[in-house]
Amino acid sequence: MPADVFADVQPVPGVAKPDPVLVVDGVNRHFGGLVAVDIDHLEVQRGTITGLIGPNGAGKTTLFNLLTGFDTPNGGTWSFSGNDLVGLPAYRVARLGMVRTFQLTKALMKLTVMDNMKLGATGQSGEKVFGALLPWRWREKEKEIEARAEVLLERFTLAHMRDELAGTLSGGQRKLLELARALMVEPTLIMLDEPMAGVNPALTESLLVHIKALRDEGMSVVFIEHDMDVIMDISDWILVMAEGKLIAEGGPADVAANPAVIDAYLGEHHGEAATPENEVVESEGEDGDG
Amino acid sequence: MTGRAGSRLLAGQHDPVDDPGRAAGHRRFSVPRLVAIALVVVAVALISDQAMGATGLLGDNTLVAQAGRSFGARFLNTVVDGLVVGLIIALTSVGLSLIFGVTGLVNFAHGELVTFGAVVAWFLNAGTWGFQVALPVATVLAVVAGSVFGAGLEKGIFGPLRRRKVPNISLIVTTIGLSLVVRHVILIWFGSGTQKYRDYATQVAKDYGPISITDVKLAIIIVSLLVLALVGLLLMKTKLGKAMRAVRDNRDLAEASGIDVRKVILATWMGGAALAALGGVFQGIGFAGVSWDLGFKLLLLMFAGVILGGLGTAFGAMVGGILIGVVTQVSSLWLSTEFKLVIAFAALIIVLLVRPQGILGKKERVG
Amino acid sequence: MDFDIVRSFVDAMRSAFGTSAVLFALAGVGLNVMFGYTGLLNFGHVGSLLVGGYGTAITVNLGGPLWLGILIGITAAVLLGLLYGLPTVRLREDYLAIVTIAAAEILRLLTRSSALEPLTQGVFGIQKFADNFYDLNPFPRGSYGVWRITWDANTLWAIVVGWLLVALCVWLVWMLTRAPWGRVLKAIREDEDAARSLGKNVFGYKLQSLAIGGAIGALAGVFFAVQSQSVNPDSFQPIFTFLAYAVVILGGPGRALGPVVGSILFWFLLSFTEAVLRQAVSAGFIPDWLLTAQEVAAVRWILVGLGLMLLITFRPQGLLGSREETLIDAR
């Protein structure tokens, strides 16, 4: 289905999409004299899985931070489902239905798995300070939220852990929890920052299934990933960044054949062994993690 | 890639990291901004002068002594006095700021490092320990003792806590506890009274044109300026100084590029504590004498200076400290001396409102 | 003088349930909302107490009724909490700590200043403004208590009202924090970016936390002022805040009852050590060259400082916190 959507879209950077959920114009971010992000124009098609790739330090996480209100760009405009997001604080962006996760998981370790889930729910009057004092009013909603959380936990195979502190989960389970928690916000666009990083192969497989399922339910997904196999497997469309710019985009086949992409990656790893330590240091440093 | 980034840092340039954890320094010195701030301060002071009129709020001894002189002379002398205060704050806050920059720790026990220096020098100078040492020598010894104390704190407390990954908030609470312990140990050890150093106890001011100043205060100005200049040079030119800045800007990157981060942190503690001790001795000589809570009383002024200049930068601490000293002292020309501290703390809060990164700090990610 | 351990114990018990314990329990409950639940490092908590105490004293002194004074004091503390938060809450926690301690000092220095003397009576402070409170005392004159642990009628009246206030505030905090509101606070304490990414207005919650914590702090200040019938600028030194931290950390940050348990235990330990040390010094068990009677007070603070350092490092969850949470810290 999604492949049809892109039938008439040319694989050139900044190309317009038939039904964009996210539109970015001229967003740029400088640190000192260095340009971390500089996007002329970018559109994300609604209801598809869009992969965002690029060498370390390409500015992928910074772009996520900018778009979701966790960082402020030096200039530019962007909108989500027709809502102008410029200057909007992160929590308002999330409430509009554009929810992000983080490269380093932010499971709330000292809260139970269930409390983590409930936190994602919106519209709970008990979260207001005066509403909190009227338990008979928030209890009903709480039950509703809990029921919704149960379903999601079941789906992400975390139901047996519901009353455990999130800190007792394994790294992979925390990734799952973070994804499930984000879904509690009922997003229409979900932005995943390396959801597969540090997750064992079996869990990666199930995460992939989950992400595809989200798309099939009509959600839009943007995700940052390093693993090329994963990208090629599930992306309907791929965006490629290097040195802050959008250098290429297209379907998996287009991108794989694009010389600019190959150049960007070869240039990055030229004459050096990329040890795991290097990876960590660089991605944290250059991308400026969440 | 990593090696390249490391050498870039060592060359004194900045990496593109926007690290929300640290208000890292950006050494673009903005003269117009400083001038603007100075002008605002003077303007406010002038306005309040008219508002206060001759209501007799002036209560400072030095002002009474200067009552017969022209306003210009009084102003100049107050500025010089403020310079002495400011240089002492600058000396003591460099360590506070650098330790924050390199380790991310806000040390509420930094005042006790200041007291420690003043007290050690006093004991040496007074001959309590069976031998009497001239104050300049005692000062040098106190500075050495201070740096050993600083090393002890890092080795014995903060290093191990950092390796245990104790959260930042807990570390700050630890420094509060440490401050209580050290301050009251000094209280028992030194006593609750205020003591003058045996040397330089009485001083006569000499006139240099319109400015009249005691030899000791002049010496404090000169030595402080020399020491601060030396610190600046060390930071800019030596390998250690560059390593400190590299660690401050990005610890992981610095470590990956072969810098021995633990050694750098230890050196920062030793240097910072040594400067604090020196400032403590100067405070004891130049002003109130030595007391068990001398440093604690300076702590908030140090914070004011450090935040004014930009938390984490040595140069910010210097400029901010001097500014705080001069502004508070000059304010006493118009306002009651009771308001000196109020003004310093108010300045601190206003700076955070308008420019949280301080005069010399880099813009920090907010919200 | 004889060494009398029973007397030390009686003194300590009186202290553990007396006015100091009430004062620090109340102050601690307020601090717990900010520090324990939200992770906000407010080092100017004593400023809220000052505002509460002086608000009451000044209002009554100017001819207003006591209840109005209390209301004014609490309102002022709420505003102070917002004032603390507005410039700093968006910055790293260190900035809040520095600004709040400075702001509390500004308040203390201002109440001390001769310029505000007509209002605050400067360094002498204000006395005798709470007669109305003691007029309501239902206890007839006499001595009340268990065994040798006794109080006079007026002190007992203050203590009873004080512990009732503590109970009320604990109940309020418990209601708030077991509700979804408290869940958001705890999320912010752990990772505010996570809370933000889930659509929570972190800035607003932090301000609410500062306002509520400040209001309870003001109530502590009101209790202090009314009970002692006096306010004085130098009762509101920064060290008060640090002691309140010790109380909260001892009891267990983020537990509704933590500050209450913490305060009782804190005052018991503090008074007991002091009483024992004093007796030991005067009985000659501790030689003079080591410690004199005047220095006993300093030893107390050293012990408090050490306790603070050890607790926050090795048992940050306090007495009431679960071990499970600490294990997660150690991961």
C-alpha cells in the first residue's frame, strides 16, 4: 500500500509528498560557528515509515530535538498536520500528537511499569493540582487508562512486569516500554531515535513487527537507525542526512544506489576502525543526545 | 574521527556540542556589554542617590572618614576598595567555577576552603605551633596546605562519589554536609573569635594623588592581579590548562582523545583550593580579620561573581568577581552598607533572569 | 555534676515531640514536596518561613487580626515560591539552589535593615503578637505529660495545635501525591525530558510544587512565630534550611510521612547527643583540651553534617524508603 503513495514522487532531496504530515522549511541550528542542522525543505508522508539515516554527527538527533521542541533552531519554520510548531514547547508538541522517544532510553526507573504507562495518558483531570484532591473524579478515568495500558503491555509482552519498577527491566524491555508509553499519548506521528540500539536480535525482530503494525494502523513513523538491514527492511521512504543537510531521499532501492549516500558513508569511515567506543562518544557528542 | 575531534579541542577551538549539562565557556569577550552594564549600574546608583537625598543612610566608617573629601575622590577610593574586594572574590571563585566546569559539581563547601587558608596562615603567623613564620611565607604555606586539602577532598570524597555515579543533587547535598563539618571543626580548632594577623596588624594609608591606600591593600591588588594573570596564562597556554578546558567542554571526548581526566580533575581541585586559600588570607589581611566563618560569609558573593561571569569559566569568575566587588562597594556611596550584600545577590538573580549564561558564558539550552 | 543518662533521655524525648520537632516536621513536609517528590533543590526554604512568620507578626503589629496575618504570610510565601521558580526552573538544578539561598538571604538582610525598621523592628524583631492564640488555650494552668516528659499548659497547647497542623499538611501532601498529579511530579524528579515528551508541562508543575512547598513552609514559619510570640531576622539563617534537608533525608524523601519521622528522630538524636556530651564534659569524662562545654554545640553540627553526607550517599531513600529503589540506583 505505502509504496503506491510514492509512485509519483521523485527521489530528490526536498521533494514534495502527496499528503505530508510533517513539513520542514529552512530549519537550521548552529553551535558556535558550526552548522549542526540546515534543512532547506523536507516533507514526511502521512501513514508511512520514514527512515532517517546518516553518518555520525550528521545532525539527526539534533533535528529530532528541534522538531519536537527540545531545542530551539536559529531559524526556520515547520508544521505538523497543519499546526505551526515554531516556538512551541515540547509538551505542547507532544499533546498535538507528535511524540518522540530517546536514543538513551528514558524509562522512569523508580516508577512501576504501569505508572510509566499511565504517565503517557492525556486528559487525566487528576494530573491538575485541584483535580488531584477530588479522587472520585479521577478514579474513573484512571481505570480507563489502566485498561488501555493493559492492552498495550500485553501487546508488547510486558504485562507480567506491570507492577515491577521499570528499573528492573532489561535494556530491551525498557525500549519496548518507552515505545508502549509513547503510544499511550495516542500520537499520529511517532519519532523514534534509534529504537533498536542495544537490543538483542530477537527483540529487534519483534520491534520491527510492532513498528510495521503501527503503520498499518494508520500512524506515521519517523525513525533514526544505523543498521542498514533494518532500514532497508521496513522503511517505505528513506531520508539521508550528512553534515546537517538533507543530501538524499527516496525509496530503499533509490537510496542504496545513490552515489551521494555511498560517498557520505565512505567519507565517514575512511581510514579508521570504528570501534564501539568511538561510536558512543561520537553519537553522544556530535548529535547532542536528547 | 575521535582523534581529530580531540586535537581540535586541544587547539583551543570549540566543538559543536551543545551540552545542556554545562554552561560551557565561550570566550568572546563583549566589551560593549560590560560597558552597558556598568552604565546601568551607575545610572541606578545616581537615581537612588536623588531618591535617597540626604536622609542620612550613609553609615560606613570609611565614608565618615572621607566626609571632608570631594565626591570624585570618594568615588575613586571606593572603586579601589571595591577592586580589593572584587579581586579577593575573583581569586576565590576561580576554583569554584573551574571545579563546576570540569566535574559539574556546585561546591557549597568552597567557602570552607577559603577559611582553611586564612586559618592555617594565622596559626603559622601567630606561632601557635611553636614556630613563628612571617606572613608572606605563612601565606605560601597556607596555599600549599589548601591545595593538599583540595586534593584530599577529591581523592577522599568527591572522586569516589563520582565513580559511584551519585546523582548531582545528592552531591550538592553532600557539599552542604561537608561545609557544616569543616566549618565547625574549624570553629572548635580556631575558636569563635575574630583574630588579626600578627604581621600588618596596623596599617596607615598613604596618598597617591587622590587615592589613599594602605601598603597591604596595594600589595593585595598587585599580587592578585599577577596571580590571576598567571592563572589565565596557565589555562590558555599550558597542556594542563588546555586539558582542563577540553574536559569541561566534553568529558567523554577528552577522555577518548587520551586525556587523563582523573588527573585533570585532581589538578583542578588542587589549583582551585590553592587560590581559595590565597583569597582567604587576603580577606583576613585586608578586611575583617580571620574568623571561623570568613569563607562561608563570602560564599554567596562568590556565587554571585561566578554566575555573573558565567558558571564554568575561569575568566567569567574573574570578571564577575571583580564586578561584584566594585559594584557592591560603590553602592555604599549612596545606599546604606546594609544593602551591599542585598545588591550583590539581587545582581545574581537579575543576571539569571536576563542572561543565565552570564557575561562570558555560552548560551545554554533552555527548557 | 553527676552523669545522668535518664535525664538526657528525658530531655531528648521532650525535644523529639516538642515545638522544635513540630517546626521541622512542618518545614520538612513543605521541603519534601519540592525536594523529595519533584527533585527541586530549594536552598532558600527558610525564606518561606521568614515570610510566613513576619507576615503574621507585622500584620498583627499593625492592628490586624491574627488570622489575616497568617493568610498574608502564606500568600506571600506562595508568591515567593513562584519568584524562586520563574528565573531558574528552566535551568539546571544548581541554579535554583544558588538563587534560592541568595533570595532567602536578601529577605533576611532586608528584615534586618534599618531602612525597614518601622515595619520589621530591625535586629530586635517583633514580640508579643500572638496573645489571641494563647487566649484560646483550653488547658488549665499546670504541667502535662507522661512520666518526667512534661510541658506547661501553653507549650502543650502549641504542640497539640502544631501536630494537628502537621497531620493536616501530611494528609494534603498524601492526597496530592498518590493522585496522578504526584505521578507527574515523580516523573519530573527522575527525568524531566521524559515527562515533557509525554506532554507534561514540566515548568508549570515545578512552579506548583514550589508554591505548595512554600505555603507549607510559611505555615511552619507562622507556627514558629506564634508559638514563640517572636520573630527575629537571625532566626532565619541559611543553616535552618540545611537542617530541614537533614530531616527530610533522614525520614525518606518522597514519602508523605518521611519528614515527620525524620524530625522526631532528628531532634531526639540531636538533643540526646548534646545532653550526653555536655554531661560528659562537665563530669570530666571528656578532658578539657579535647572539648569544652561551649564547643559541644559545634560538635552537634559536625555530626549533622556527617550524617547528611553519609545518608545521602549510602541510604538516599531514608528510613522509610524502600530498599528496592536503592538497588536500582546501584545499577
